[in-house]
Amino acid sequence: MDPLNTLVRGDMDAKRLDAVGSSLWNACTQMLAVRGKTDEDIQALSKARTAAFVLLNLAVPPTMLGWLRSLGVSLIAAQTCIVAKQFNAAYNILGVSGERLQAVQPSHLGLDLTLNYSLTTKYWLLRIRLAAECQQFDLAEHLWTKVPSPFLMGDCGFVLETTFLVGESALVINPPVAIKWLHKSFETLHNLYVATGQGFVGFEDWDLAIRHSLVVACLPMLTPDSAQILCIELANLQQSYPSQPAVMLLGLIARTTLPTIEELVQTFKMVVAQTPMTNANMGMIFQFIHFMGKRSQHAAFEALTALLLVELPREWTEKCFLGYLVLMTRCNPMDPNHIRTTSIMMQSLEHRGFPSFGPKTARAAVACLWKLIGIAVSAGDYSAAIAWLHICGDHKILHDCDKETQYVISRKLFACYVQVGNVKSAREFLNRGFLVSRLDCKKMYFEYKMAMLEGQNLSNFFCLGFPNQPVLEKQTALLACAMEAQRQKKHAEVMNCLAQLTECTGLSDIYNPGFSVAEHHMFLICLVINEMDTYRPMDFYRRTEEVLTNALEFAKSLGSPTEGAPVISITELQWLYQASYRVALKAIEHRQLDLALQALKHSHEFTIVYRRAAGIEGRMKAPRPHFFLINFLRILIYVDAARKTNDEAEKVAHYTNVRASFKALAGLFGWEDGLEDSDRELSLNETDQYGLGKFFNFEATYRLGLWSEIKELCEDNHRFPTSQFYSQMTEWIFHEKTSCQVQIKFLKRIIYEIINLIDQKSAGYFHWSMKLPRYLYCLFLTCTSFKPANLRAGVEEEMVDFRLADRVLCHIYTIAKREASKPDDVNNGPNVQIFRYETGVYIVGGKNPFPAMELEHVARTTFNAAMRFNAGPHDETSMLWARRARDLAHLVPGGEELVKELQGHLQTLAQRSEAAQVESSSAADKQGADTS
């Protein structure tokens, strides 16, 4: 229920409430007469008068006189609230007025009809004015029908004022409505003039104001009716008031031919010189300035400048000055003429004894000037910025803005002096005490900055400590000092500030929500990250590790989130583990691998704390991408360290760590934890990183001599490296005395992968088509190696892998024969691509992709193997391989001599085989005879 409509009976009786309410009401009435000049005063007194009305309403006795008194007070209070723009209060008060009016209107109560008529008229007129102020013109038109008619003589003035004010409120936003209400106002004025026998005081002022507003309302309208009204009313004005400045200006605006900018400005200056600057005249003049602004901002700017150089009412002086500054923000603030004009104008106001602007106007003026300063700074014109800052700070009429704003202006001026290199002026400005504020720590920052600019020795600057201020400000000032030292590339001073900041982390009872412990550590990490780009002595790296360790100890010291309000947020923990990872990247960039490993360790630990705080510990491995990156970076660091060290023990330790890190990496690849965004680019990056990890894991396994693990890798589809590393891996496998079994296992896997690439037409399959013969050749040589003992124990025992060698030989022969059967001109076809390698030219899509040298070597190796086991039960195998060797020789380009050579050897081999068979047959016959 609305408290204004409630009758309350408490400890205070009605008489005491009435006494207090009356006293407050009378005091407000007196104050409005004395101090009700500014908007702030009117609003404050309106609120006080509303409170007085509430008290009086609570004390109303339920009688005719009490209701009438309450009705009269409520109408006055509602009007005051409407003037003060307190529309909600006015609406509530008018609600009470309506109830009181309804209560006194019954005929049996005997209310005087004239008084009833007058109160009803005032009530509905106030409702109309409130609706118009809220831009509810349809409602205002409806309420007009409820106003009693004809008007009483005593009410005509109020009707005249209300209708005129409604028309004025619609003048800009709804000209047709304004014309309608101004006509009602003019009709009321005419009736009043006739009723008073042409003796109405103020008739000319009202006539001028109404007709002037009618012309202004008709100007933007292009209808025939509005044009007719415009011509009639303008002619009446020029006939009745030819010397009025407002009429002169209006005639200039309403000309059929537009006046020039010079005419507008000159006419305006003439009018300003001849016109008394009353509130009514100022309203008309401002309408003209508004019109000039539509034609030219420069013209409006000149008009406001001329207006500010004459004596004006206080509120209009403030409005004109703010309008001048708003227009200035749309001009060029770097123009020296604008700066000089503004300074002269403010000096003129001060010399005329103008008091300082009110706090609200002063803040608005400083905001406009601050925008001008920002424009000048953005354009790099610091001289103009300094001039505008002096205008802000040197003139007393702006000093009613709050002290913190004045301090900001002073700080900006100091910064501009420093920016232009004017150290002397900056020092003088600092010594004069303009930057002294309640926060002495900030003053110390400016002293520190000036000392660095002047080249002073700052080694003992902090020896006396900071003033006795909250540590919050101490931390802020120290961070500012450190960042300033970074900007000036004073690395030793950054270290000094960093040491001071690190000491602050040891205190646990000094923080407040303005600067939490987590934020303190975050700022320190930001400092060291930025400093790592330019400053890299060993003591700095030790300090970096100390910063990370302190932050981690703080994070670990937090209890479970269920124990109370958390000291550090989830977002801050995420930032910490990501920032530690960035420190590791910076350390790697500067070859500080030990620091990088420590930073990665801290990042991992921060992530563990994050998982605990987020409540996901034990359920999933989130954040998976970050764990993946940590292990990948560890692999890179350990591989680099292992390759560069000459100490075997260190090398073994590093490669062991590589294998351990890859094991963790493999467990994190290829799945999502439900808390990460699905990112195709991220997945592709992880695929590439995992491919590198597989290669480095293979390197570590090989360097550690874990041959059984190598065999397992060759059989593992998920851990065997990708094709771009085959050449390097093959070089490792054949570089040292690796067992033939390991070599065969490796080559079989390589050949299997290459054949898949070729069959699937993968990227680069032409390249692998050329590489395949070499790997087949290597595999054949490895398989045909003979064991050192028991040469006649059997072919399977003599060769490393006879069956595999036989299959590979058939494959080589098939490839060579298929390519040799292509037409001779195929090498000139459109699909032929030529690749040049170290040992010759390979043609893909053409003839003979198998290198001639390798093919010849295979033929000789095959024949030598045939000769090796030519005897006894192996003669058939020997002849088969010998014939294959000859057939391969036929496929060698330019291998005619080789064919002749192998053909001769083949005949000799055949003769030896026949002789062996004859000898064997004779021996068998002899053995049979002996047996008989």
C-alpha cells in the first residue's frame, strides 16, 4: 500500500505531526524563495517539501477543513515535484489529491461551488502537465476534456501557464502537438485580455512568447497549414515588436533565402549587445544558437563565444560554457586559437567575479576537457595536451570538481611533461606539491620515476621503506615502479623492485579484496615474463624460480573449497598454470633448460591444484591439452640435452626421461576430457606433436640399446614414427652393429608403411615409389647375410632369413620386370615426374624406377648366394637363384656385359652340378655293388 495514502497513528499524535510538518513546509517555502535558483537546490527542497506533505497528510483530521487543507498542500507539493522533475513523487501526491478532491465534492458537505470549480481545474491541469513532462501527449489531450469550462478568472493565469508549458515541452519532439497547445494558450491569453478590459499585466510578454514559439514550431514543418500560421504570426511579431532581438533573429531564420554564416554571426552579436540577458530572452537566444548549429558548428561556436563574454545569469553561464566545450570536442583541439580563446574566456569569467561552477557542471566541464586532452595525446601533440591540462588545473572556476579528479589531472600533466622530455618542468611540478595526495605511496612512485629520468643512483631508494600506508598501496606503487623501470630498460632496478615485492608475499595479514594474494603473485609472474625478453643474468633466473615457487606454495596452502570461502579462484589458477608454461617457453628460447624444466614442473603442480579446487580430481585428466603440452615440451628439452652432453650417464638419464615423458604423452593423445573446446586446429597440432614425440621416443629407445623395445615399437601401430623420419631412423639402425633380426624387423615395418602410402595415394607417394627399391635392396642384403658357423648345415641356418630373402628377391624381380616392359617413349609422357637424388635419376611413372646400380648389385649378390650353397641337396635352389640372377641382369639398363658374365658363370655352375650328380650316381652304384 502507498505510504502517502496511509493514515498512521503512532506515538506522535496528530498535533505534533502537524506541527513538525508545518514547520518543515514553511522552512522549505522560505528556502525556495532564497536559494531555489539552481537545479540541485530545487530538487533538494522539493524532496524536503514532499516529506513535509507526508507528515501533514498523516496528521489530517477526517473533517471537511482537514481534507481541504490536505488538498491544497498536495497540489502545491505536486507542482513543486513536477518543476523538480521528480515525476514519481508527483504522481503519488496527485493520487492523494484525487482522493481528497473526491472526498470534498459531495453536495451534502456544502463545499463552495467556486472553490470546488477552482480546485478541480488545478488538479486536472497538474495531471495534464505531468503527462506532458512524461511525453504522454495523448493522455494530456484526454485529460484536457476533464477540465471544467469556462475558466474562472482566477484560474486563467494557471491555465495560460500550463498550456504554454505543454506546448513548449512538445516543441522539438512533436511540433504538431506543440502548435495545438500553443493555440489553446493563445486563446486563453486573448480571453483573459478581453475579460480584464485590456488591462492584463504582462500581456505583451506572453503574446511575444506564445507567438514566437508558434513560429518556431512551424519552421520545421512543410505543410500548407503550418506555412500559413508561420506567415501570419511572423508578420504580427514584426509589426508589434519590430525592435525585439528575438523577433529580429526569428525573421532572419524564417527568410525564404538562407542567410550566410557571416550574417548569422553578425546579427547574433548585435542582438547580444542590445538584449538584456533575462531568463526569457536566453531561452529564445538558445533556440537561435540551436538553429545556427544545424547550419554550421563554427557559427554556433562563435555565437557561444560571444555570449560568454557578456554578463549572464549563473545557470545560463554554465549551460553556455558546457555547450561551448561540447562543440570544441567536435573541432580541432590542437588549434592554438581554440586553446587561447578558451583560456581568455575563463579568465574573463574569473575577472567578472564569477564564482566557481557547481560540482555537477565542473565535473561535466572537466569531462569535456579530458576528451580534448585525449584527442591531443592520441594525435601525439603533447604540447596541446599540456595547454589543455593547464586550463583544467589553473582556473579556479573548475575547482569544485572532486579532489581525486584534480589529482588525476595533475598526474596526467606530469606524465605529459615526462613524455616530451621536459624533466625540469616535471621536477618543478613535483616539488611544488601538486601530486601530493592522501596516498603517499603514489607520491613515492613519481619520485622514483623522476629519479630514474634524472639518472640518480637508486640502489638505496627503498632502504628507508615506504611510508606508513596500507600494504595494498605499497604493492601497487612497487609494481608501478617495476613497470616504469622496465619501460626505461633499467634491468637492475627491476630486480630491486622484484626483491621488494617478493618480501611482501611473506606477510599473510596485509591483503584486502582490492589486491589479493593471488593477484600479487600473478603480477610478479608477468614482470618476470616481460623481463626475460631483455635481461638474462643468472641471478634473475634464480629470482624467477623463486617467484614461481612462492606462488605455488601459496596455491598449495589453500584448503578444500568446502572449508570456507576460497582465497584463489578457478580462473586465477588457470592463469597461473598457463603463465608458468609461458615462463618455460621463454626459458627454452634463451637456452635456460633447467629453469624451463622447473617452470614446467610448477605448471604441472598448479594444474593439480586447479583440479583439486575444481572438484574434478580422480574423475578425469582435465585439463588434458595442457598436460599434453607439458609432456611434449619436456620431451624436447630432454632430447636437446641428451644430444648435447658428452657424459654417458647424463645422456642415459635424459633419454630415460624422454621415454617416461612420451609414455605420459601417449596416454593423453586422441581423446577429449569434456572440459575442452573441440578445436580442429588444436587436434591437428597435437597430431604433429605426437608424431614428433614418437620419433624422439624411438631415438631414446635406440640410444639406450633397448632392442627388444625397438622390435615392439616396430609392431605397434600407435607408437611407430611417421614417414618423415624413416630416413633418419634407417641411418641409425644401420649405423652401428645392430643385430640382423632388429634390422629386418625395422625394414619390414618401413616397407609395409611405404606400400600403404603408395596404395592409398597419400601425399608424397611419388617420392616413396622411388624410395621403395632402396629399402627392398637393404632388406635383401640383410636377409642374405650368412651366419659365420656351420656353413653346410642347411640354407635356412646359413642365411639370416632365407625365406624372406627369397620373397624379397621375387618382389624386386617383379618390379623391375614390370617397369622394363613399358614402352621406350614412356619417359616422355605427360604423367612422368623426374626426381634427382644423390645417386642418380629416378623416374616415377616412366621406365626403370629401380636404380641400375642397386639392381646390378642384387643380381651379383643373388648369384654369389647361389654359388655359396651349390652342392648336394641344394643344387636345385642354387640353380634357381643363379637363373634369377641372370634374369635380373637382363633388366639392368646397359647390363649386357653383366649378362654375358653371369651366363658364363651359370654354365660353369651347371657343369659343376652335372659332374656332382654323375659322381654322386657313381658313388651310389658302387655302394650298391659292394652291398651285393
